[in-house]
Amino acid sequence: MILVEIGTDLSAFADAAHFASWAALCPGNHESAGKRKTGKTRKGNHAIRYLLCEAANAARRTHSAFRNRYQSLVPRKGHKKTIIALGHSMIRTIYVLFTRRQAYRDPGIDYQAIVVTRNAPRWIQALKKYGYWPTFDQAVPPTPVPAH
């Protein structure tokens, strides 16, 4: 749904900050005489905002970098403001991924270990099928130890 809303060509936006501003996921900055008056966000694309807030809510329940960010911000900002902050982080990440044409790789996840645990039974089965897996049914003669 996010892809439907934003499209694949993000060249209209100068950088990730402009893209996040278009989606209205940037906190407002109304300051006068050194005092912050409000931090409300603008009304932007409702569909993008809804989708990213849902994604942020889901991401806080995963084992990812977004969960760590949520847990660090929620004591200070509260749940709702933290969800908007996560949505802001996500839309900036989406911009970088789309402009670089890369898949998302979470720094906190060991993808190699996941691949091994998923495929290990199949690999072992193939080794057994082709006779490369040792069977311990036969008595294996001990290897002689050289005497000195």
C-alpha cells in the first residue's frame, strides 16, 4: 500500500527530510522567544500516515532496530509521539532504500544464522541422500596413535 501511495520515482524530493515533510510525519516547530509552543504535525497524506503508524506499531513488537528505538523513546515521549517518531524514521529509511534500490537489512538481525537454521535439515537430508553423511551404525575402527 505504501508503494501504491508514493510510487517508485522519488526524484521529486531533494532528500529524505523533504520526503518525510511531504508525508507530514515531521514534528512541527513553532517556537517564539526561545519557547516551544507546539510540536503538532501537519495534516498530510492520510493514507501514508496511517500505514506508517500501523507499521510502527507492528515494528515495536519485533526484534528489530525499530523496537529498540521505540523502547528508548517511549519513557520520555509516550506511546503516540513515539509512534510518529518511528513512522518518521521508517519513511526516511524507505526513501534511502528506494533511491539506492536496495532491500532492507536490519543491523540487529543475523540473516546468515536464519538461513542456516531454516535450511540445515534440508542440507543434512541431501548429504545423507548422496552418501556424504556419516552413519554411526557400523563400528568405526579407532585411528592408531603414533608412538614416540
